[in-house]
Amino acid sequence: MDFSGIRNIVILTGAGVSAESGLATFRGPDGLWEGHRVEDVCTPEAYRRDPALVHQFYDARREKLGTVQPNAAHEALARLDAEWPGELLLVTQNVDDLHERAGSKRLLHMHGELTSAWCLACDERFGWSGPMGEEASCPSCGERGRIRPDIVWFGEMPYEMERIEEALQRADLFVSVGTSGAVYPAAGFVQTARYCGAKTLEINLEPSLGSYMFDESRTGRAGEVVPAWVDELLQSDQSSPISR
Ligand code: BV8
């Protein structure tokens, strides 16, 4: 793909970008997610039905964050963030903190973050480390037992959708890294980008469900393919921005 003239970039990442750091992806061979069915831990109904199970699931994943490190893909995306002269927005579906720990700044978590909590009593959101459990007290209003993970579950509206849509409409290049294309609205971003005239590139271990919608698909491990792509992009000619 010819990257000359590219100015505005949107990058979407999924669990595949964190796989080489040791974090499980959602759709492993057994279809379970850390031993759970998604519908048992990743919906508001599941939280109402069995809050202890949902807290246990997220407490375990939050604890695991302390044992993993960003990998070469996170670091390459952070380098691109620092060096790219045009607009750049990294939209991650992931709730881990590996992009920020690698140094990415122009970043948003459309599905929330393990390191954030949400008090249903006062609607405040605040940072959280360590276990949450059912009895945690809100640092803002003091209520006990009304705090949930600040995570977007199935059936809930992802965060910052307007900001994402605006960035996609302005994008000259949309790149999807390490996602199966199984979940909407993220899986539909490539269509918006294409419709608005962007070039589209997929980087994934294997072709995703939406591979056919991309101009180009590069298969391989993110830790290898993403750094090579960032080098290629940073060396491309930026002098003549695409006229939009
Ligand atoms: C909403 C946070 C509306 C939780 C997540 C029918 C049709 C279309 C849509 C729907 C439908 N029925 C229901 C819906 C909507 C639903 C949906 O899309 N369902 C799917 C299952 C059909 N979506 C929603 O509910 C969303 N909200 O629609 O709201 C609305 C409107 C108005 C008002 C209110 C609401 C919300 C969805 C968000 C759910 N939360 N995550 C948590 O993390 O705990 S979803 C979760 O799965 C992820 O965040 C991600 O978004 C999604 C997909 O996961 P991936 O990241 O892609 O991971 P996966 O394992 O699937 O794939 C990994 C890929 O990496 C693989 O392809 C693999 O090959 C590759 N890989 C592996 N290793 C590597 C690698 N690649 C490179 N290198 C490697 N080393």
C-alpha cells in the first residue's frame, strides 16, 4: 500500500495486540474467555444476576495487569503517536492499560478500562487498582456495594462514539490491529472509513471476519508486523497531503 500523502490516521486495536504480552483474547479455541462464557460475565444482566462472579472475573483480570508488560506492537504504536505529524487517534477495544504504559497519548478506550470504576449511586468514575468486590465503598459519595467495573458490556453504548465517528470521517488511513471483527460497532468502523475515502489496512494473526472490507490485509503476529508497518509509514513521503 502506498502511504504517501497520508495525514490523518485512525487505528483500532483488539485483544490480539495484547496477546503477546500474555493477556487472553476473547475468542480462544474453546470459545471460553478465561473459563467463562461471555454472556455470564460481560452483560448488565450477568452483573445483576451474579455480581460476585462478575467482580471475581474482573478482579482477576485487573490483578493480571500487574504481571504483564507492553509488547513490541504497543511500543511501535506509541512511537508512531510521538512522531506522526498529522492527526492520529488510537481507538482500543481493550480494557488493559498496555497502550498507555507503552506511551501512547492520543488514545481512547471505547469499551472502558480495568483500572477505572463507576459508582452507580453517584455516577462518578474514578481510578481503581486491586480487587473491587461487592462491598467496595465509593471514594466520592461513600456508598458501599454500588461500585461496578467501568467496562462497556454487551448491550451498553461504547464510549466517545461521536469523537470516533468524526475521526473516521477525516481519516486518510484506517488500520485495524488484532481484532476478530466480531463485535459492533467497532467491526463497522472500516466501512465508515472506506465510505469517507480512507485507505484501509488490517493487521491480524489470521484474516478477520471483515478482511474482505480492507484494501490490504497483512497476516502475522502484531509484535512483528506492527513495528515493520510503523517503520514503513514513518519513512513514507508526507510532503503532499491527500487533497480531501
Ligand atoms: C452496542 C469489554 C448499542 C468487556 C467488550 C447483531 C448484529 C450486530 C450487532 C449486535 C447483534 N446483536 C447484538 C449486537 C450488539 C453487540 C455485538 O456486536 N454483539 C456481537 C457478539 C454480535 N455489541 C454491543 O452490545 C456493543 N454495544 O451495540 O450498544 C446501544 C445503542 C444504544 C444504546 C445502548 C446500546 C457493546 C460491545 C462491547 C462489549 N464489550 N469488551 C471486557 O473486555 O471485559 S467486547 C470484547 O470483544 C472486546 O472489547 C472487543 O470489542 C470484542 C472483540 O474482541 P477482539 O478484541 O476482537 O478479540 P477476539 O478474541 O475476538 O479476537 C482477537 C483477534 O486477534 C483474533 O482475530 C486473533 O486472530 C487475533 N490475534 C491473536 N493473537 C494475535 C492476533 N493478532 C495479531 N497478533 C497476535 N499475536
